[in-house]
Amino acid sequence: MYNLGSEGTSLSLLEAMAAKCAEIATNVGGMTNIILDNYNGLIINPDESELYLALEN
């Protein structure tokens, strides 16, 4: 068994938003307080295949 770490407010995410980069975040920690799915970014499950699909999109 393993623990998934989480982060409260991601400074990297805020910096990416300020730089007008595309944001893809997982639904872990405080990311869902910053990103509104399909509005100002994408929220995905922490899964390799979902990341691949989000990047492709």
C-alpha cells in the first residue's frame, strides 16, 4: 500500500496560469480549488492514460 501525496495550493500551477499555459492537474489536494474542469484547465485522475489523453486533447 502506498500514500498519494497532496499539495495545498500549488505555486507552480499559479505560475503556469499567469504565463497563460495550459493547465492539467490531478484531483488531489488543493488543485480542485484552483482549476474548474473544462473552464480554466483540466482535472484528471492521477493515471498515466488520462494524462496522455489530456495532453493529446
